[in-house]
Amino acid sequence: MRKIWGLIKTIALPGIVRGSAPSDEIRLMQERFLRRLLYISAIASVPALFIASKETRAIGDNVSPLFYLTLFVIIAAMTLLQNRMAFFWKTSLLLAVFFACGFHNLIHFGFSGAGIHIFLIISVLITVLLGQRAGILTLIAGLATIVGVGVAMSTGVVSVDADLNFLSKQMISWLTAAGVFVFFAGAGVLIPGKLQNEMVRSLEAQKLQSNELSRANAELKNEIFRRKQAEDAYRLQALVLDQIQDRVTVTDLDGNITYVNKAEAQAPAFSQKAHNHDAAVLCSPDTDKTASIDRIMKQTKQKGYWHGKMSGSTATGNEAFMDCRTQLIHDTIGNPVAVCFIATDTTEQARLEKQLNQAQKMESVGRLAGGVAHDFNNMLSIINGYAELCLDQLDPAEPIYKNIREIYSAGNRSTAIVRQLLAFARKQTASPLPVDLNETISNMVKMLQRLIGENIHLQWFPGNNLWKIRIDPSQIDQIMANLAVNARDAISDVGRLTIETKNVVFDDSDWQSLAGLPPGQYVMLAVSDNGCGMNPKTMDSIFEPFFTTKTAGEGTGLGLSTIYGIVKQNSGFINAYSEPGKGTSFKIYLPRHTEAQSSSVHAQEPGPQLPTGSETVLVVEDETAILQLTGSMLEKLGYTVINAESPKAALHLAETYGEKIDLLITDVIMPEMNGRELFRQLSACNPEIRALYMSGYTSRVIAQHGVLEKGVQFIQKPFSIRELALKVRQAVDPAWMPCQKKDSPAKKT
């Protein structure tokens, strides 16, 4: 039995039993056919069971109905459970049911039954469901069954009702039936089997072709994806190269241009000569281009790179600076194929470096000027002070009076120059107040018009809703007077001077163009003229002290340097714009004052009577001449004076006089300790004592950036006896106010 089953597995059912299933399309078709066959069999078996049972009972057969009922139950169960059964077992079981039905019919009815037809149908069905080999095996099994039943019936082994079927006892009839069965069953097996095999081969070929097409399609998709990636990368590279500010040029090894980015294509030098396709257009117009490009190409080929700087002029005539570098480009196997030029515009960087160098130079000059001014102030204090005392003691009719008067006048002029130096060095004493610039300038218009003369038309354009600024009002006087005088000297005949103000707001993008000015709200003051203008070389030096374009004796060269110092002291910025023959414009930006606004402070003019007093004053000064001079001035004003040449001597005298000392007048900077510390120690013993500081310029001891701390009284050297008298009274009695004269309309408010 095992050998027979092995033979069946090897010959008849190789594709099913050995697990080599047909194609998915064939199997799906077979599954559908089997499903419909089960449904038809289940439905058709009901009337067939009834008819067969009736006929078999008619001949006295009571076993056959039970047999047919069993077959019906099997078919019904297979129909209901078909989704849980494997295809092979469903087909095999259905074959067994049909075969049993055919065999039973053939045994009971012989030729009159449908047994032979059932075997014929089974062969065709098996061929369709399990293939040609299974169909041939079924045909052989059916033929063997027919021949066997025929032999049995013709020899009498199996009895048959002669009335029912006479031919069933004739062997020749069975042989004829077997031949007819073989013919029709063979045709029913071979033809569908051949068609099925051809269909399988066609489907396999189609599937193979489909797989090849799928593989080719996948490769094509991958190739398209790779090309799209390459195109996207190339497009992105082109976008990047066209949007960067650097100028990029690619040439072959002979210097012929093969590619330029947008920045290079829009460069004036390139656009004018690009038709030559020559890399020489990349070089500075101020140099020999052929020699330059040959040198660059030679070094690039030798070293693989080159780096250098170039300068030239733009289409508008402005100077331009470029940082240039090259790189030798190699192909995938390492052979040099091209040269890439990259040029970065460093014009703005060069401008900022120049501006920074200028600022550093001005800072150095300012420190020097401040130190010189301090020493000069000490000497001028002695010269002016003693000259003033001599003039006060001499009769104007005496011959020497005139000489001393000239000394005093020269000293005052020197004092003005020194104070301009202090303003430039940002060491000028300032008492800033909230100021309405429109109101201040409006009150100066008449004075400025007189200053510049009738031949120059003064135009005043105040800005709307102008913000207030915080500045010493006297510094506005200095700025406007100096700018007006400069404009007057620049206009040889009839001209125009324009003054305007407005609010401006700077953001982060304006930082570089304004040399580091912090973003924020500013008030702009612009003073413009249509005079002779200045060339770039002159513009580079206009804010330097003692620089002047005037002839000897016509100017000190401190006007614009004074303005520069004042603006910087007030955290502002000044810009100058000028063209020869067209005029000059100065724009000053001062920070907006956002604290509580106070009313304008009017300038006060003291009356002719000097204020005097009887208080005791301790004067501390390490310069003996200044100490004696200050003491003489105070005694002349009625004060009791105690002189001390050092802080230690002052502390010793304070122990002697105790609380009798009403006022301390002290120099700020001294060898042993500063004036602020001396006042602190004296206040510990005498809380009622007050202080007046004096110095050649303000110090961080009593001021920050030249601005006096609140409540600090300060007098700047050199000072006159009138200035000293006023400051002493203000220090001793803060509530004291000098006599005032009403300002004329031309005065500043």
C-alpha cells in the first residue's frame, strides 16, 4: 500500500503532494471552481437523494438510501467547512464521494445506471482541479472499475436483474462501454489538461516577464530618483551660489571662463568685458591684468590655491576692496580640470576698520589733550588769578595796568582754547538737563543769523513732536556756534545754511553703518550748507584737534573737535557728508531722554555785585601758587581762610578748628588721597561741613563721563574771582540764588 501511494505521489500528483503548488492565478481559479462545484453538488444532491432512494426501495433495496444519505451529509459538511480544509483534501474527498456514488450506481444498475457517466465526469473534474496526471490516474481507475464490474457481472459473480438490464450480462457490452469510456474520458482529460498546462506555462512566462518588468521598473525608478536627487542638489547648489554675496568664477586651465554666479555676473567689471570669456576681468583695474592673472594661475596650478587682496573702483567711482582666493579643481581620478575664483567684497569691513582706527586715534589724541589741558589749567589759574588781583589793585591810569590787562586777556583766550581741548577729550564739566532741542535752537536763530551774516540765508525746519534729549544747554550753544561759523567760512558769497531736527529710530541693521551706535530712539540735528565742500582726504581729518583748512591766524582747528567731544560725551554720534563744490552736511544723533521731563532752565546772569561772606573756609591744594591765589581771592571776598598744602595737613588743622570750618575747597587729585575721601573723613568729625571741588578737568572721583554727581559742587580751573564767589555762596548756602537779568529774545532758553 505504501508503494502504491508513493507511486501516486511520484507520477500522478507531483505538483500537489510534493508542495510545488501551481501559480497563484491557476490555484485561485481552481479554488473558485471547487467552491461552485461544492455548492452545486450540495444543492443537486437533495433531489438526487430523494429519487435514488425511491428507485432503490422500489426494487427492495433498503441499504442504498442510507448510503446516499451518508454521501449527502459528507458533501454538506464539506460545503460548510470548506474554508477550514486544504484544497487537496477537499478535492480528494469530493473525488472519493463521486467515485463511491459511481461505483454504487454501476454495481446496482449496470448499463442502465449513470455509473459510467459519473466516472467520465470525475476524470474531467480531476483534470481541471488537480491537473492532467491526476486526470489520467482517475481515468485508469474508472476504466479498471468498469472492466472489473463488467467481468463480475458477465461471469455471474455479481448478480444483476435481467429484466432491469440485459446487456449488463454481456462481456462484449462491457468491453464496448470501456472503449467508449476511454475515448471520451481520454479526450476529456487530455484536452483540458493540455489547455491547463499551456495556461500554466503562459502564466509563468507572463509572471516571469512581469517580474522582469517590475525589476526594470524598480531600477528605472531608482535611476529617476538618483537623477532627481542629483538635479535637486545641482539646483540647490546653483541657488546657493547665485544668492551668496561672494563672487564665484570657474575657468578652465587656460583661464577661459566657464561659469560665473549671479554676484560676479552683475559686477560692473565683468559685465563690461564678459564677452571675452577671459579671467583677466577678475583682476584689479589698477593693475596689469595679464601679468596678474598669469601669476595667479601659475601659483594655483603649482600649490593648488592662491590668496590675496585686490582694490579698484566701482562703477560710481568709489573705492572697492576684495579678498580673493582660488582653488584648483580635480576630477574624480585626481586630474586638475578647472580653477575656481572666489572674491569677497571687504569694502564695508575696510570702511569700519578705517572708522575704528580713526576713533582709536581720536581717543589717543583726546587722552593727550586732556592731560595737557590739565597742566595748562593749573598754570593758567596762576596767571589769570594773579593778573585779575593786580588789575583789581591797580589804578587803570597807571602804565602797567594796560600790560597786565593784555596778560589777563591772553590768559582768558588760552582758557577758552583749553576748554575746547577738554570738550574734545570729553573731560569738560557738564550739568546735563532735559532739553527741548527745537525750543533751544528757536531761541538761538537770531543770534546765529547775526553770527553768519546777512549774505547767508538761514533756514530752520524743526521736527514735529520732537523728543527731548539730556545735555548741558551750554554744550548746545557750542555745537551750534561752531557749526554756524564753519558754514560761514565755507560760503564765499551768497549761500544757504539749513538747520533741521527730527526723531529717528535705529534697529540692529543700522549698527554697522553708524559705527556701533546702539539701536534705539534718537534725536537728529542736521546742519547743512551749500559752501565749497571738502574732499575725502580733508574729511578724514576734520575732527582732529588743531586741524584746519584756514590760513594761519584765522582759526584754532578746535571747532569740530569740540563738537566731536561733546557728542561723544553725551553718548551720541556725528556723521559728516561733503562733496567739493556742493556743500557739507553734519548730522548729530543724540539719545532720546525718557525720564520725567523738567522745564527749560534759563541762563542766569549774576549782577555786578560780588557775593561775599564771613564763613571759615579750609583750602587744600598741593600747588602752592594756586593755594595762595585761592586764599587771597577768598580773603578779598571777606572769608576767613585756612590754607593746607596736603590732605594730612588739612586733617590736622581740622582737629584744631573743629566745627568752626564751614566749607572745604579742595583739589580733586592729590598725592596722599583724593578730595572726595578727604571730605568723607572731615564729615565724620564735622557733619555740617560742605565741599567745593576744583580741578583742571572732572575726575571719576566726583563725576562719571564728565557728568557731575547729584549734589556735588565743582569749579573748573582756571577760574575768576567772580566765578569763585558765586560757587562758594552756592556751596555754603544751596538755597542762595544770584541776581538775575531778564533774557533778551535773542538769548537761548
